[in-house]
Amino acid sequence: MSISPSIRFVSVLALVLSLSLIAAEARRGFSSSGSGSGSYDSSATTNSWDLSSTPDADCLTLYSNACADLTPAQIEEVANLTAAAQAANFTNHTDYVVANALGYDLSMQDGTQWADARNPGADNTGLDDAWNTDCNNSFTVTGGCDALTNVQFANIDDDISGRVPALTAGYASFSDWQTASALNYELDPDDAVLWTQAKNGTVSAAACDAEFPGRSCHQLTKSSFENAKLSNALLTAKIAKVTAGTLNQADLLTDLGLTLSSSALSSPLAAWQIDYLESVLPTGTNTTKADWQTTMNNYSTSTANAWYLWKIASSSDATAGTYSASNATTALFTAAGASSAVTALGVTNTQIAAAISTSGFTSAPNETAMNNFLTEARGFADGTSYASVTTATGNGWSLPDYLTAIGNGGWTSSSADATAFAACESNTDALSGGAGACTASQSVWTAVAAVASASSADAVTDTQLETIIAAGSVSNSAFGDLANLANFETDYIRDCMGSTVTANQVSGCVTGGTSTKLTTQKISGMITGDYSGTPSVADFEAAGLASADTASGNQNVITFLKKSVCGTNGTTSCSAALGASYVDASLVASKGSGSSTQTALVNYLKDALLEYNKAVIDTTPPPATASGASCGSISLNVPAVCKVNPAFSCTVESGWTMAANMQTISKNWGSNYGTVSAQITITRNPWWGGSAYSRAITTSATLSNGGSLTYSFHYNGGNHPGFSSDMDNCFDAGGQMLAEDNYSDAPSFSNGGWHSYQTYVLPEGNVNRDRAWWNSRSQGDTVGPTCGRYGCGSTDQCAGPASSSHYRNLYDINRYMASTCSNTSNDHTGNFVCVKAACN
């Protein structure tokens, strides 16, 4: 604990007096030893003094030299000052000089306080760093507590109102306590809590600003903050009532002290007005009473009443309660800003109440929305705008007429429609509603008027026809969609009308139409190019052609169209004939009333089928080229149309035989070979009238020689000058030389057995005379690189393929077998055969 200032002073004074006596004796040269007064030693030196107790710092402070360099008199002076400083609890004289500059005196009290300032945590709670930080913050210094003046540190070190009591009370620091104290807060735990609330935002900043504009809560005095806190708590409670929907007039005018003097509101407030205020009063964190007063001052009668309308419209109250439909009166709409519509429309409270719950109002319906609602409540169709009503009345409509017209549909607010509606009212046609009334829609009346004034049926538009049909509720399943007539259907109606251009005639032609008539109309138009598309077999059937064509079997056009025996290959559907661009000049294609007769369509189909089949003949290609062998019978294919299409007949030139199934023609051949051909004539029979049409095509085959006449030649190895002449004789005879051991396969010229390497053919027909096998050798024997008259092209050309037990040599007979051919080991006998075809 701190030493009492009075005790500190007495102790220091006694010490100073004692030291002063000692110092005086020393200055007179007396020794300090002994029990009495000593004698002055005039010869004493500095070194005879005890320098260990005199710090150099003090010597330096007084004389800027170390103690050892001072005179005895200087040392004596320094020692006396040091002793005096230390006696007062300073570290040394230098320490005292520093403290003295901050207002500390040479007393035990100040020396002890200075020691505390240099080490504030030694005898107080808290660490030095925390003390020094607090000292800096409290007195705006940077050196810590020992940078404060004597008075400043005495304040922060005070046992009653200093730092320790401040922290104990709950303040954050001495500087925090100083700030709070300046605002009249006490050194008391309750005040410390209140001060903390002022700083940390426990109370709305707006509430403090409302009490003292421009000030934050921590800038208010204690009493001012307490007032702001109470006001904030009260407003918070009222905000909670707004959220809960339980606010009342007393909350506003009594508890919060708000006033209606500057507001359009008056007391008592209606229940719906309290509800409205609950929807507009701010409830945010920084809300103030002033905000609520401003909201009430800005109360808009029209806006609030529009909100009231929305609440009535969205309420489930039926006949009673704040938001019942009966409360939606003309007066309420007038107050909400819809007065012009109320007056102009003459709408009643009953009409409004009947429609209010289906208004679709938003929470703030504007004037346009309210006016449009009143228009519909007055009886106008949904979607009719008040703007269109005012436009209509300005364009000559009476309100009742416009209301009727809008109900009929399609009428606009234009003056032209006002004139047309008046004409409709004076018309006697049943579709218009009869004299004195108009029940027709605008489009129906326009159509009726247009048909009545049309110069001919062709002048009536498709839309007008559809409108009149719909207006008269005419139906006929023979048509497709009467509301969306196809081109052929409108053409049919116009032709049916003829010169009688009236709405009644339109209805009569619709009811009199049949599927046969309409389909005939459509098919005829397709064929003549009036309508897009190609008629299908189903279309012709719908037109009744299956029964109209009395021919039977394939001669009946519908039967034939359903077959798949057409085209070049005889497998194409005969309905493909309908895609041809052929148009029969005799076809009667008058539109309407079915004057395009079934007979005309049957004749068209007959002609179209004949033209199509003629085109098939013209584009039929000859059959693919065949192949065969001489000395036998050759069969050639015929075009597919010959065997499947009853409209055609096919014949072949003399010498050939047509098979019964008309799929092939055949002929026997002798030893001749090469290319053979036959001519086939395809004829379109005079079917359904008209002349026959023929076209000849040629088919061919390539025949190989299939005979087997042989000549034998012998070769005994070594030189055989006559061998080349033997080979020439064979070639001259039209033969082919083969090795004798391969001859067993030669007559059929197949690739047989072990010798499958080579196909053997005769030289005729520009076929090559190529290679031949000769006699067997043991596996492993070799042949030299030259083994023909001109030598082989390569060793491979001379050496044959290996097998499991043989090794053969291949000779190039096209280069002639000559006496130079031999093998490298020994000679072997070879026999050759000349093969030639013959049919014997």
C-alpha cells in the first residue's frame, strides 16, 4: 500500500539534516572517523574518498566527467546530492533530476511516488504494461506512467479515485473512467454498467440522437442517456405491438405522446386506420418517436383509403367486420381517388360489393386499377378498361350501347364501330339480332354486311365465310374444322352459292356438303394445281371411285393403285403413278357442288397410269451382263416388269426361249464362245384405251470355252530343240499347254486340288497364255535363275509353292519352253499336254 504523505515528509527531513552535518565536516577537511570532531586533512586527494557509493551518472550529470576525474570538493558535492536523493527514495541524484522536471520534490513522499511511476505494477493490481498504456491514454503521453507529472500520476495512482478503484467498479480503464466522470457518471458499478451500455449500442443510436441531435449515446451525460434509454425501451415495446398487430390509439397519443395536430388523421382513429398505420410505421433498429410522428404527419388520405380497398378485396369477411364487402362504397372509391369514374359510370354500392372480392387489387391500387375495377363492376366484360369507355362515349357511343356491344364481342370504342353498331340495330337479319337490337359480334356483323354487299361469291373472304358459319352455329361433319376452313372447302362453298350471295346461302351450302363432293373438289384442285399436294389412294376412295369404276380385277383403277407391282423392278407401289405431273386434258375440274364428276376422275387415273407405265418402259435398263461356258445352254435374265406387271407383255428374238415364269430366256450353244446377246421387246398393252407402246432392249453374256481335246508331247530333260515347235503347234490349234500331271483337272478349267495356284484358260478371247506346272521333284530341289528361252522374270516365277511332300517348278510358257531349261541337280522326264475345247 502507499506510504502516508506526512510520514514520508518527517523521515526525509531527519535524513537530510543528518547528511548535511556530515557533509559540512567533510568540506572543512575533518575526518569522519572517531567519536568526536576530527581535524581537517588539507592534503586529502580524490583517491582517498570512497567512490564506490557515488555513481558516475551523478558525476556526469553535474560535471560531465566520471567521478574518478573530479576534485575532492566536486566529489563531496556529488556525494552529498546523491545521498540526499537516495535518502528521499530516488535511485540517485540523476534520477531525482528527471523526476524533478516532472514536478517531483526531494521528499520521501515524492521519491516513493516516483518509484511507483517507474514501476506502477509493483504495488498495484495489474501489470506495468497495462498501467503504462492507461497513463498514455489518460494524459496523452507516449512514455508511460513515468512520463506523467507528479500531479497527473497522483491522480491515476489515487487509492480513492484512481485507476484501481475505476477497474474495481467495472470501468475499462482509468481513461475510460475519466471520460465517464466528465459526463457525470459515478465511480460505482451501476454507473459503470450504464456507461458500458452507452458505448456498446445497447440503446438505439437514433434514440440518443433524438434526445440530443447530433450526439451519440456515449456523448450524452448520465441523466440524458438514462432518458434516451427509457424512451428507447418504450418505443421498442410499441414496435413489438406493431409487429403483433395489437397497437392502439393510446399507445401512440398517450404513451408515446405523439400528436395528430399536423396530420390528416383525427381522433378517434378508425380500426382500419390503426391497421394501416401498423403497415407503414417504421420498425427498424434505429427507429425513433420522431420517425413515427413524421409518418403520421405524412398520412395520405387517398393512399390509406386505397389500401383499405385492397384489404376489403382480399378479406374473407362476408357481410360484417372491418373489411366486409359492404364497406367498399362509392364514397370510399372517391376518397381513394377514383371520383371521376364513380360519377361517369354511375356504378352502385351493390355492384361494387358484388365484385370487390375478385378485384385482384394490390396493396396499393392506383387510380387506373380502381377505375378499371369500377368499369367491370358496372357490368362491362372483364378486361374492359375505363379508358376505352371514356373514349367510346367521346366517339358517339351511349354507355348502354357500348356496354351491350362489348358484351357481344369484338367491338371497339371507335366512332366507326359506333356507326356500325347503330346499323346493326336497324338490320332485320336474324344473325344481326333483328330490328331494334344488335346481338352480333363486330366480326359477325362485318361479315354479314360484307356478304350482303359483295358483288359475287368470289368476293367473299374466307374469314367472312368462317365468321358467318360460326355465327349461325352451322355444323357438318363432312367438313373438317368449320372455324378453319381449308381452301378447297371455301372454294366449294363459293361455287355452291353461285349468284345467291347471302349469309343464309352460306349456311345452306355448308349443310348440303358431302364428303364425296368435298373430296372430289380437293382432288380436282390438286390435279389442276389449284391446291398443293398429291392426291392419295385414300382420297380417290373417299371420292367414291372404287364403285364408280365398274371394271373388275386389276382393270379397276383403285384395285390396281393398291398393288405393289409397278416400277422397273415390279415391286414399287402403283400409287407412285399419282406423283406424276400428268394432267388429263379431259378432266373436268370445276370447283364446288361436285361438278368434277367421278367418271372424269376415273378417266384421269386410267390415262395417268398408262403414262406412268410408258415412262417405266422408257427407263427400264437391260438386265445385268451374264457369263457361262460353251458346249451347253445359257440362260439370261429379263426385266422385272415382264413377269409382274399385267400391263406389259415381253417377247424375245427367234432362237431364244422365254421361260414360263418370264424370269429368264435360254438357248443352247455349241463350241462357240465369246460374247452372245439377245433382244427383248417390252410392250405396254392397249389397256384402258390408247395405242400400244414398245421398246426393245438388249441383254448379253460372255461364254468361255468348255471343250476337252488333248495332244501329248514328251520332254526327256536336257536339250530338246523340238519342244518349241510342239508348243507352237498346240497354240496354233487353239490349245493350251499344261503339265501332264495336272491334266486331270484341265477339262473343267477349275482350280483343283494341290494345284490351286493357277487358273487355266484358253487363249481365245484375249486371255493370257500364262504358266504351267511340270513334273514332280523331291522337296528341296532347286531351279536355276534362268529356265526359259528368255529367262524367268524372277526366281519366284521359276519356283513353285511347297507342299507337304512335293516341290514343283513353274515355267513361263508364254516365253516358250526351251532346251536351256534344266535343274542344278539332275534331269527329270516331263510330259506336257495340249488342251483344246470341242463339243464332241
